[in-house]
Amino acid sequence: MNWIWAALGLTLATTPGSAETAAPFQAEGLLEVIAVYRPAANVPPIRRWLSTAEGRIELLLPRGDTPRLRRSLVRVRARGMLRADGLHLASEDDLELLSSGLGPSHAPPHHAESAAVKDVRLALILVHYDEPAAPDSIAELESSLFSGPESVSAFYRHVSDGHVSISGQAFGPFSIRRPAGCDARVLLDAAVAAADAAVDFRSYDGVVVAYPHDPCFPWGGLGTLNRIIVPSDEGRLPLTVAWINTIESFLTVAAHEIGHNLELGHANAYECPSGLERKALCQTVEYGDPFDVMGMSSLLLSPNAPHREKAGWLRAPQLEEASRSGTFELSPLNRRDGAVRALKVPETWASDGTVSSWYYLEFRQPDSIDRPPVFPNNEHDRTAFTGVTVRIRQDLGGGDTQLIQPHPGIKMAWDSALIPGETFEDPKTGVAVTTLSTSTERAVVRVSVPELPSAWIEGLAEGQILAGAVDVAVRHKGPIVSARLEVDGKPAFVESWRDAGDGLRVLRWPTLGVPDGRHALRAVVADPGGRESRSAPVSVNVVNRDLIAPMAAILAPSSGTTVTGRLEVIFTASDDRPGA
């Protein structure tokens, strides 16, 4: 297909056989990523736009596909079918990352390129349509965001261990017209234009737009993941943006959306009603984590351990890796006593033996920020404040996390902690976590991590001569899901394999695939978690005797032809071992 380089004002051609207009389209621009808070059923939780000098266009994936690139203000190239509702990508592969950011010349001088910014300055803009806001609304919102003892600023200063301090000023209220088409970007532009005379946006890292709840917008709030370009009287500025579609619930919605501005993803739940043995039946529930402000909590509950690690707020030695079996103590997540506050346990391994993804264990106790919510039907009292919770982090750019519900037959995410005596086990990898005890001071857990499998080749002596197809016996210790051979450090073709039982696999190796001579032969086995182990090399001598003579056939002249004088003979020849 010939992709069209064009401006966003491209006139669409009608697709043959369809009433819908569409055209192939490709363009470069800046990515805008916005996370949606509690959207309507037909609204995706992550929305993305391509921004160019000609305008903005929404990037749409097939239903069910997950957007992987989730950072605003990176330069990308997108291609797909341009329709009235946006640019439809065939897959995430149609979005190509060209550069990771705009560079320092586009950033405000006080902005550090990090999720853990020391001082985040925000301009809070209160707008309304018809009915003016109550006279005390602006003061209440300013206190909720910046100065109150339970403000968003106090919340993030506490949970980030002082890495984040939010300050700023409130402006308004300003009267604006209701945005046409319920477009959040139109609302933002109108709010900035209304406040421009009073605000020098160059002095701020971001904008928070608050307004009385408008049912026209099918969500409770929006937050950009990193910054987007915002036009103002001072020019086109890179700013974070949070839209707060409520005044009554401003505090928790603003904390959630500003979390996105700090590049925190959603806190989801991973529900497995039939247990982890049947992962095909497990499902991710967006915002399903009830113990996290980035989830479904209506309270200011702390971001979880993997979110804090991604933001740079939680590091070793307070975050410990448990790559081997042992017993570990966990201090409460918000306790700053220098002890271990979260534990990382391997979930899967890469082929080189390094850990590619982790389980995160944490334990909470009530404090000035985290206050135990009351959940219905939680008969076992398995909350984050009575036991140890287990999460995984999806490395999708937005850093979404998933709270695992490890109890078969129980669906509610608030009943997901491991109370003393309970065990979580991954049936695929064999990793297991048991809560031994809890108190107001600590939780004690036992972690079991399977040993790396070992393998060795049986029945082949050093320097043994091999020819033809050979059965190579590979003995292994520990569970494995695959076994293969390497010859001189490169993968070797194996015709077939069979499991002979008692930790023995037999691989059929055709030696004709390598030249005669000495070769180093190794066995490579992989365990259920993806870790690979290589055997010691065995040196073998491949000698394939050439037992079959070459074949030849004369094509011309044909049999019985009478010939005289010079003669041209055309023939073919072949050998089962060319060059032998």
C-alpha cells in the first residue's frame, strides 16, 4: 500500500463498497496520552492523539488491543486508515517511536525531566458555564490542592518520601461557553484563554481545570501522562493537564489525575475466580485495586510499591529483591524507619537467566494518609491492612499495576491479601509466598523460588565419532518445559524429541547439518518461568562417510540419436553431500 504523506486536512476518499470514508494516511508528530478516570462503558481508559502543526487526530487501535506507548511529548510516526473518528491503526506496530522527548529547550527552566520532581507548580483554573461558582469554591479548591493538611500536595509529599512537593495558585472562577461536542481539549483551550490575562503559564509545570460536574463528559476526570503542548499568550508551552469533572469529589479525583501527570498508571485488579491454575479465565479489571488512589478507591490511599518504584520514590534498601528462597520481614509501606518496605519476587525470567518481571509484596498499617476503608462482605478481613498483598507491574509505558486475587472462588479485590497462614503460589513457575505473621510493626513472609534447573549430556564420550542421525540423551534436574541442542554455540536442528521419563529427554540430531570435524555440543533446558540452563560442553568428532555415489543423467542427445562430428552433451549431476 502506498502510504500518503499529507496534512490533517486530507480529503477522504470513499472506500469501494463502503459508505464510510477512509484513506491510507501517515504522519509524524508529537504523541499526546491521556488517562481517563472512570469512563463510560464505550470510552477506553487510555486515549492517544497525534499532534502536528496542522492539528490533532485521535489514534485508535482494534477493540481489545492494549496501547503500549504511553508517554506524551515523544515524537512518533503513525500510519493507518484515516476515518472521520480518527486514525485507525492495524496494530501497535503502526506507531513508531522516533525520539524520546522534545529536549531541554522546550521545558520550563524549573522543570526536571523526572517523575520525582522536587517542586511541581500548578495553576488551578476554576471555570463554569451558566451558574457562577459559589464565592468560597475557589478558596476551598486551593486548600484541597495546595495548602490544607489533607491536601493533594500533603498527600504526595508523604507518599513520595518528600520527593514531590506540589505548590501553585488558584485562579477564577471564569465563565466560559460549554465546549462544542463535549471536547475536553476545547474546554482546556477555553479555560486557558479565559485565565491568560491573569496567569503567566511559563511559571508553571501544569494546569488543573476544575468545573462543576458536566454529564456531557463521559468520565470523572482526565490526566495527561507527562506533558502536552498547550497554546497560551506566552506561546505553545509543554504542560501537564488535569481535567476535574466535579467540585464535590475534587480531592480524590485531582489526586488521581495528578498521579497520571507524574506518570503513574492505573492500579488494576487481576481476578482469577478459578485460581491461577486456569489463567485463561483470569481478567484484568481496570481501576480494580481498592487500596490505591490510582485504582477504584474513593479515599486518598497510597500508591502501591511498583508505582513508587517506577516514580523513583522507593529504592533499595527499602525495596529488596528476593531472588532466592528465604524468610523476609516487611515494615509498613509508609513507615520511614530504614527497614524493608516492599519485596520483589521473580515472576518470569529471560533466556539469559535475568528476571524479566516481578511480583511485588507490600504490607500496610493505618497512618495519617492510609486509613482502612470498610468493605462489604469481607468475611476473612483480607485487606491491605491485615495481610500482605501481591501485585505485578505491566511495563507498558504507563506503568499499570495489577493486584492479584489469589483466592479461588473469591472475586472481590478487597478480599485479596494473604493473612497469616495463607499461601500464594504461581503454578507455572513454582514461586510461592506465605504470610507467616503480621503485627502493627511488621509482616513476616516466606518466599520459595525454585532452583535453576541443571542439565548434562549422557552417553557421549569426549572425542566420540558421530555420523548420520544421532540420539542425544539429555538428563535434567528440576522441572523443564523445553530442551534443545547447541553446536559450537549456535542452535542445532533437532528432528524430533521424546520424554524418556525419570528426568531424561532424547533429542534426535542429524549430524549431516554440520561439516565433518570436531564440534562442541551442549544441551539447553528451560524451566516453566523461562530460565535457561546450559550443560557442560561435550566435544564430538563428526565423520559422515560418503557412502552414496553421485548421480548423473544425460539430457541430450537422447538415446538412439545418430551423431557425427563434434558433439555437445547436456547432462545433470547431483550428490547427497555437495562438496564431499
